[in-house]
Amino acid sequence: MLPPVVLAAECSLDWVCVRPQTQDDGVVLFLGENLRDFPVTVSLRVRSRTLEGTPNPVTMTIPAR
């Protein structure tokens, strides 16, 4: 089992960090950072009343470092 992802401005795990970033129009982007020497595939499930047109969960591979 992989460690949980940290949703914070600072990463405390040596794995993957996801940082939410709110734009001026209220849209929230999630920026992923891979801290490992190999690609990591992550899935992000978002609960929202206004989520439209986006698959849920979103799965993507983040390149090494």
C-alpha cells in the first residue's frame, strides 16, 4: 500500500505531493510533484457539487522528479 498523498503547501512525504491551487475564477487545479526517481501513477478522486465534464477519478502518470 502506498502512503497517502499530502494536500498541503509543503510536502512531508518522500513520494508524491499534490498541491491545490485556486485560480482567480474559483477553479481549483491540483499540481502533482513526483519526488521519486521513477514515474508514479496517481489517481485523484474529487467530490464536488459543481464538478462537470471531468472524469472522476482522474488518473495520470507523473514523470520522475
